[in-house]
Amino acid sequence: MPQPIADENKVHNRLEAVPITKQDTIVRVKNFLEVELGYSEEQALAEASRCLTCPRPQCVKGCPVGVDIPGFIKLVKEKKYREAILKVKQKNSLPAICGRVCPQEQQCQKHCVLGKKGEAVSIGRLERFVADLELATGIDDKPAGSFNGKKVAVVGAGPSGLAVAADLAKLGYKVVVYEALHVAGGVLVYGIPEFRLPKRIVQTEVDCIKKLGVELQTDALIGRLHTVEELFAKGFDAVFIGTGAGLPKFLCIPGENLSSIYSANEFLIRVNLMKSYNFPKSKTPIHVGKNVVVIGGGNVALDSARCALRLGADSVCIVYRRSREEMPARLEEISNAQEEGIVFKFLVAPTRFVGDEQGKVKGMEYVSMALGTPDALGKRNPVPVKGSEAVMDVDTVIVAIGRTPNPIIQGTTKGLVTLSGGIIAIDRQTGKTSLEAVYAGGDIATGEATVISAMGSGKIAAKSIHRYLSEKNKRQVSLDPLRSKAAT
């Protein structure tokens, strides 16, 4: 077990991060329990002591929600854990979630000064430590202040919607969140597996937001139950759209309609939201064969592959048309997958699926790829290698090549400007759409991105909504005397 470091010189010379404890590989591939077990107090103190407390910290620049990172780490060093989590929650309403699934290595930790000579401070793991400690010892969040007389509707209870709801509730707004599914969380509940993000964590953090006075209505599909226009007719002063990107993309190659070929969306919803891994206690089974192929290179592909392994597959292979260097998945998750025995096949693209007499997939034809000449942005697109065609035996395929926004709201909201792929056009500085008092954020406005970036866009929209409604209220107040005089 790592020891806390007291000597200041040793702190500055320590370039390796304190490793996190994990479930043993042989054990974890047979269960859906959380893989990474988090820091102990001793480990957290040792890791916090590595922070240089820079006079001009760079790490905050990489945080989409602007957490005071040096401030909360300093409080950890001083063993003021309650104050540390309160410092985090000044900016981040979902700390236990973000501490687990945010790509800190590409955001805050990327800017850590210590990372220039060694390993960056494990900011995410320290955030998780203080958040988990709060969950274990009890949360005493209190309702927000008095109601300011304004109501805001939030469409979608994913990361961006929850961030908007929390921030506006703290400012005194009556916030009602409409969620199409039967539980809140969006991608946090249907997309990310239990072994990366336990659903009890999501539920607890959602409950914290509800304690602020936020009302949550589930099984409420806006665009069908109510249109955006009807929400204003119900008395809402502003609307935020944060419905994410839940529509799967497909390969559009021959044989893709064979049975046992899943979109990653369907596969993960069945596993995570409907808990098919717990069948027959759950009511939703899912069939996974012995030889599974997952197509794609992002976190969704890795999540699908690791779920398939836990559901009984003998072999799981991830097929990606680019090289290892271009793979967008988190390094940490790639490492976890490799430890568990997931096989990676790079520079390969499927061209056709082959089925048996019963219409079930039995093979995948593929071609090798080579990276072409860099374009103006330096990106090298993959091109097929002539004569490299081959076939591999498969009995389950999961297609994880991305998702796009569901078009229901766009199709039922007159005057709402959209971009290609159904993305809602917004002002990036404010989150405002083409319609007055209508804002959007998260994947519906950016395309697929990270949990924390969705939260960041939600926080921007919350500030803009507050500014808009405050200024509107001032205008109305200034006009009231004139209206009264005209009436007399």
C-alpha cells in the first residue's frame, strides 16, 4: 500500500501516480461489479501530495465545468474531505460520475504541469474519492433558495439536462425535467456498463439534484407527449433541449440484417438498462455467441466488447479500420480490455456478412486497410488494400460506429434550425437555438462527445437562460408603470 509522503522534496520528485486498486482480472470477467475500486484514504493522501499547488494552475483550463482543482486537492491534503467535495460541487453536480467516466487524461490532467516530466496528478480519481466518501457518510444537500417565479422545462435527463436543472434550481427556478425513458440518467444508465459506472451511483446523484427542488417526469417523450410550443403554453418561460444522440449508425453493407447482428445501442440498452446480464431475474434475455466481433474504436465499442465477454463469449475481437494511434477510446479502458483478453484487429474493415440457412450470421468478410496521405488537417483516411480480402468466423456482431440525434423534437418544432445529421444549431457561447427562449446542449447540439463536455454545455445554457429571463423580467418591470398610465 502506498505511503503518504510528508517530505516536500520527495513530493516534488515523485513522478509516478499512485495506482488504483482493481478487481482481479480472472474474477472480474465473470461479473458486472465495478472493476476499479477507488482510492483508499491513504492512497488519496499520497496522490494529493503530488500536486505542486502551482501559482498559475493550468489544469482548470482543461475542465469543461471549471472545477477549482487545486482548491479541492489542497483540502484533500488537509484531510478536509467535506470541504473538498463542497468545493467540487460548486461547479460539478455529478462528481461521483465524472470521477469515473470522464476522460481526465485528455482534459484537466492533460494540462497538469507535473505531467510534463512524469505522470499527471490523478485528478479524476481524487474527485471520485471525495465524492464516494460523501456517498458513504451521507449527503445533506438542502433544497435551493426561494422560488423566483420563473419556470424552465428541461427535455432529457442526461448529463447536460441534469447540469442545467441543478444550476437553475440553485438560482430559484422551478425546473421540470422530462425524460423519455423510465429512469433518469440518459447515456449514464443505458450506455455505460455497470462495471464502469454502477447505476446506484447515478441514482444517488440524480436524487441529489431532485433534493434541490427539481421535478422529474419519466416516460415523458417530448415531441409526442407535448411539443416545445405546448411547453410554453403550459407556462414555462424557457426550454432546454438535451436529448443526446441515441440513434445508431449502421455500416450499410450486405448481410447487415442477419440475426445476431446488433447495434451497440440496442445491445447496451438490453445489458445496462434492462439488466439482461441478470436474466432470468430480469425479464430481458440477450443471446451472445462464442465468437463475437465488435466493429468500432470508441468507448462504446470497448464497453460492448467487455460486456460480451462477461456474458459468456469465448473470444471477443474489436475490429477497427484505423491504427491503434487513431483509436478514440480512453487509454485506461483499452488497457482494461487488453487485461481481460479482448483481441484488437487494427486496419481492418468489414465488407459483407455471411449467414447460414436459418438467416443467422456465421461469417464476416473483411479487407485490410492502409492509411492514406494526410489531408489538410493532417488526418490520414483509411483506404482498402487490393487483394487483402479474407473471412473470419463469427456468430455475434456488434456495430459500434457512432450515434446521431433522434429527430423527434426537430421534426415537431417549427422554426428550429438544424445542421446535418439532425444536430440542433446553437450559439456556442450561449447555447441559444434559432428560437427565442429555447436552448440546447450536449450531444444533440454537438454530436457524440463526453459526459463532462455535455455538462459543460449545459452549464453555459443555464447561465444564458438565467441572464435572458432576468433581463426579460427587468424589461417587464420597467414597462409596468407605462402600461398602468396607458390604462388610465
